[in-house]
Amino acid sequence: MPHLKTSQKIAALHEARWWESEPNNKVHCYLCPRHCHIGEDQAGFCFIRANEGGKLYSLGYAHPAAMQIDPIEKKPLNHFLPGTCVFSMGTAGCNMGCFFCQNWDISKSRADQVRSLYVPPEDVVQLAINNNCPSIAFTYNEPTIWGEYVIDICHAAKEKNIKTVMVSNGYITREAFHDIYDHINAANIDLKAFTENFYGRITLTQLQPILETLQWLKNETNVWFEITNLIIPTLNDSPSETRALADWVLEHLGPDVPLHFTAFHPDFKLRDKPSTPPETLHAARASALEAGLHYVYEGNIRSDGAHTSCPSCKTVLIRRSWHDVERNDLKNGCCPNCGLEIPGRWTNWRGRVTDELSRKAEAVVAGRYGHLNL
């Protein structure tokens, strides 16, 4: 376990949840399936859950390392408030060790290695309101590891009718799952591959807990959720694996859970791998649709695979270009041609994120908190 530096100890301490005391001033953190057993003055695998004096503290509480205005489609969520802005935020640390992490500058950092200022939950909600964001996304690093902060933001957000979104790897224990997700409105879960070999070698975790989380979301919550599978050439791009993943989603979650196949670009420890060819995404999408899934998308490339179409009459309902909604023809959540109800959490289209809005958001945050990652 990593040892705490003096600067980390100085950070405001917020006592954590989901832990128990052990002999010799050690603590057992059971927030995620790693079940870290942490000695005094040490932090868990995630870097930001630390043992100070025999108690577990969250170093990430109210200390975001990144805040930004994004289109909701960037999460990606295609069936949740399409065309709206989402106030996005993340801290340092992560409970996975993905070799391909595209936010490694914060996810692989300790709390004292990133620029952060104190931003209490109520201020997060006010920033969302000030910038016309109907939702807040917990993203960029793994929000499970700062679950205490997530829950308190959710309480403050509910009072102001602001929705909340988890963008997560799904690596969470049964003990913590409902504590967090009972307050969440929508989620995108990264199903990074469909083999234990990939998860063990490339993420330093296991596949089975993520499959369990997806089933809990489906069977035990009202959370709207979608799934993302980042396809990495030579590692998880075989047609048989893609089809097995789609078949599992159909059998265990049903045909209406949106599945996003997204393109990899070289980063972090996988700079030797090529970018994902568009043809690979096209083939994966075609296979998943053939398997019986109704809503399958392509991401990180420009293609017709970004559009939402009616699975019954094939009418294009929402037309997208990259992360922008160009046209939304849904009528009260239904296809205007055949009347089929399209599953999701819909609202009136409010337009795309403009440069003017992004500048306004940066000015508001910078004026109050200094320059963060905007």
C-alpha cells in the first residue's frame, strides 16, 4: 500500500464510509471488490482512501481535480436528456489499473499530485445551475472511490431538481452499491471486455463483479443506464468476443439497454497499439444488432452509427454529429412515424454546448475557485 505524504495528511480529512477496524490500527475498506487492508499512514490501491490514526478517510471529498461542461452525449448517454449540457467533475485516483486509461494524468495520481480546491456539494449544484446544466456527471476518474462526496452532491442536487450521472467502471461491492446508486438518475458503465483474461492483465481487476453490477442496475434500481465497450485492436476486438458480449447483454439485461462500441486511440501504457479501424466498430455494431439488441452505437468516430433509430420502422429519430445533436424528432418519447415508445429519459431538446456557454462556465468556475481543468 502507498504511504501518505505530509501534504496528503494536511488535506481536509473527511471520514469515509464502508470500512471496519482491524488489529494493529489497520482498516479494511470494502467499498470495491479489492477489499484493501490498509495500514496506518497508508492509502488503498485507489490512492485517495487513507488510514489516519486507525480510521479511514476520503482524501477526495470536496476536492475535484477536474470540472468541465460537456454534452451529455460525451458520457456517452444517448437516451438521457439528449442535447443538454452536463456539469462534469472528477477527482484523483482510481480502483482499476487500466493500461489504456485516457485520463491517466488524474486517475493515476495521488490527491496531492493534482491541482484541486475545496468545492462543497452545494457549490457543485450551484455551478450546474449557473451554467444551465440539468445534470451533474461524476466522471473522468472512478467516482465509486469518492462515493461519500457523490452521495452528498446527490442530496443537494435533488433539492434543486438537478439530475445525477455516474460514469463508472462498475467495480463496486454489494455493500456499497445501493448506498450510492439509489441516489443516481443515470449511469454509463464501462464493460471493458468480455474475458477474465483481459480484465486480469489489462485492468488488474475481474470481469464478474462488473457483470453483477449491471444486473443489480437492471433488476434492483430505476437508474437509466447504458454500456460502453472500448474496442482495442488485438486485445478485445475479436468478432466472437463482441458477439458474446452482445448475447450476454440481451439475455441478462434485455434488448433495450443501449450499447456503445467506441474507438481506442493509443494512450498511457498502450501507445504501441493502433487506433481502432472504423470497420471494426461497424462489424461489432452489425453483430450486436443481429443478436437482437435494439440500440447499438459507434463512438469516437463520425458515422451513422451515432444516430438513434426506431427498431420497429427504422425511422431516424435523433441525428447526431460526433457529440452534437443536430435533430431530435421524438414526440413525447415515441417514434413520430409508428408510435413505438423509445426507452430512455427524454426532455425537450435544448441545443448543443456552444463555445459561448463553455467560456461562461470557465469564467464562473475560475472566478470562484481559480483555474481548474476546464
